Amino acid sequence: MLMEVRLNNVLAFNKPVVFSANADMRTKKFISNVHQENGHNIVKSTAIYGPNNTGKTCLIKGIASIIDILLNNEPHLLPNLFTHNSICELGIAFLYDKKKYDYTITYDAQSEEIIYEHFVHKFYDEYGNEKSDTLILKDIKKQEFKCIDPNVEPLMEVVANKALLCHAIDTSKFSKLAEIKQIITEFARSIDIINMNNIPIDQTIKLLKNENNIQKKVVNFIKQADVYLDDFKYAEADMDIKLKKNGKAIADERALALPEQLLDQLKLISVYKGHPVPSMVFDSTGTKKIAALASYIIEALEKGRTLIVDELDSSLHFSLTRAIVALFNNELNDMAQLIFTVHDVTLLDCKRLFRKEQIWFVHKDEEQVYLYSLADFTTANTGIRDSTNLLDKYKKGVLGALPDPSFFDSLLEIKSKY
């Protein structure tokens, strides 16, 4: 599970920001929203609010870049445009096999090199104090090199800096380094990152092709979403479907109608009152997104994966978005985690849905982008409690991260031409 993300000079973030999924156990409300393991407490879901074009998507892109680095993929990492500095600082803390690990990475976007990496195992001593053991330390600038396997240290000065140490060295000869590689890659592969405005359907198609337990759960999830479907399936036999040449019968959603997926798309069948019809043509955008999202949700819940979704509420009814969040907050959910950006203010609810540390905001001014939690608004300083009407506070601008559109001048300009 993801515990913390740190970004500095990455995309919109010109100053250091920290996103945390750690739970404050001084609060006993909604304990079912917290995964507790080996002294670590992690919230199972997190909502991120903020105006358009402030940094919500940049946060998710920053996480995606870290995951790419952990998997030895090209990170596509861009520094902040206005700092004129190519050095990007990243960090991630996560829980793997009941242990907490933390990776700090410094990436030079100009040379495309990792100039600093520090991987540690964090634990609590007998007095409850957090301690750390360094597993890897590679600092090119200070020429500091340390590894849990001392046989690796002589190689650290000469190995290429294009990848993390465990990817740059043949780990088959170093068992402890191989174990580190397994830890970071298995964690990274347990994370799915999707954008609801461009969500691919291929994951759901893949699961629907196989008649197994997960396939049945995906179908049931789609049916139970209350979109008036009797059934949803993948039909191996071709249906007699005539597509208009002008494309009007093709899906409007670009990501749901890619040419290479067109044949599979045509075989996705929705059943309404006993009548099978091609989903691509007859279903609404929201229904198609639910079908595409279903496989990610079911696999997250089934396998304890972390699902990160940009614009979760896009084309979805607010009650459906709320129900999805409730699935992850449920006490029956053990390790699955949901992190999402959202505009739906009906989810600003600490009375029935969230703990305060589960709600985050992105705010932007002329100087920088800020990332902060509702938990930062203490009862003593702001009077905000779990019972507070958060929607009212948000509308009044007390919580920040609120747009202030002014379209009246545009209207006057338009009308002045007539």
C-alpha cells in the first residue's frame, strides 16, 4: 500500500509537497477506513479536491513517474517550468510484506540521470520510535556509496546512472540486491493509474473473455451499478452490426473506440430487458466508463491492489461515486486502496464517509502550488470538526482550493459587438 509521496520541482510543484495516506489513530471514528498492520496505519481511500489546472493531475503524474522509475521504464518526468532547474526530487513510502520502505530519488531531467537514490527500511523500536536501516545510498554529488550487500559497493561508483542501482546491475549475482529489486518492482506493479476521461476498456475485455470467479464479479459489479442492465458480457460469436461510414454509430469516447480494440468492442454486449445490443453503440458514456472501471475495482479489492484514478466522478452519478468509495472504506476490504481526484462536493462528508485525513486539497496562488489535508484544519484553530458541514465551509472558501471564475466581462465583450 502507498503511504506517502513527496515531490519538489516536478510539473506544477515548484516547492516541496507531501501527500500522506497515514492515519491519525488519535481519531477513533471510522476505524474501518484504516488498514492496520504491524504498527502501521494507512487510510484505504483518499479524495483530492481543487480547481481545474492547479495540480491534481500533476500529483498523479508525479506518482506515475516514480512508478516508472521503480519499474525501470522511461519516467517522462518534467521539472517545473518556472524554476529553470532540471533537478526533480521525488520520494515514496510504501508497505510491502508488513514492512515499511522509503525511496528518495533525485532525477536530472536534462541529463536523464538518477543522481541520488536512498532506499531505507523503516521500523519501530521497543519504545515506539521510528528508526531506519539504509539498504542503498548512492549520492553522485557527494560520492557516497553504501549498500546492504558490501560486495556491490565497489561497483556503485562506475555503474551507469540511467536507472536505479538494482536495475543497473545484474542482480543474479547479488541476492540482497535481487531482493530489493523484487520488493520495489512488486510494489510498483500493484498500482494501477487511470484517467476516467481516457480510460481503456481492454482490462475489462480481458477479464470477460475468461469465465472464472473474477469475471463473474466484474459482471455483477456492472449490473449492480443500477444502470438498468440485465447482463453484460463478451460474445465470441459475431453480431450482425452495420456501422455507419460517417462514424455516427461508433463510440464517441476516443479511448473506448481505438481501432485495435474495435473488434473486441463490438463483442461487448449489453442486455436490456432480454434484448442484446452492442455496448459501444447503445450504452451511455457513464455506463461505458463503469464497465471499463469495473475490472480495476474488482481486481483491487480481490488482490489488495492500489487504484489511483484521475477524475473519478467523470460522467458518473454522485451516488455511484460515493458507493465506489464506500467499497474501499468497508471493513470487509483488507488491503485495497483507492486514491482519486474529484470535483463532486457531496463527498465532502466526515459525518458518514471519510476521516479528516482522507480529504486533501490542491490550492494554487501566484507563488506556488499547495497540497494539504483537511486534518490540517484543527478544531482549535478553525473550529472544523468531524460534524462540521464541510460543503458549506468549502463554498465559503474556508478550506481554500476553490476557483473564482469571472465570466461577466466575457459576456459584456460579446454583447458589446452587437
